[in-house]
Amino acid sequence: MRCIVCHGDDIRVGDVREELRVEENIIYIPIQIPVCHTCGERYYDRRTVQHLEEVEQRLREGKANLQEVGKVLMVAHEAGASC
């Protein structure tokens, strides 16, 4: 199999974290999929897409088993700051 983006042939199944956003939260879902190790293009089969859709549905319903792995912080906007 050749990559559809870079035409490289270094495509191997690897562990990746798919990112879903639900409201203000970012949830990582660990999956194994083929990834081009030249450009990073990911290849999803129907079963994987269906799995991601099912996880997203459970998240929206509040039925997913989640583990906290860190925090996301944001710099507060300061009055008079030019950035």
C-alpha cells in the first residue's frame, strides 16, 4: 500500500490518540490504525470509524469511563495587553 498523500510506502499499524472535543473538554481515544511514517497520514477503516462514533455518543450521554490525564490551562487576558 502506498500513501495517498506523499506516495511513500512506509505505512504501518501504530498506536495513536484520536482527539474528540465535547463541549469544553478534549478526550483522547487510543486506537490502532495504519499510519504513514513519512507524512503522518492516518487510515481509518469502517470498524474504527464506527467505534469512534460509538465512543462519542457515550461521551455526549455521560456514559463513558474517563480517566483524567492532565490539565489544560489558558493565559488570562490582561487589560492593556497588546497580544
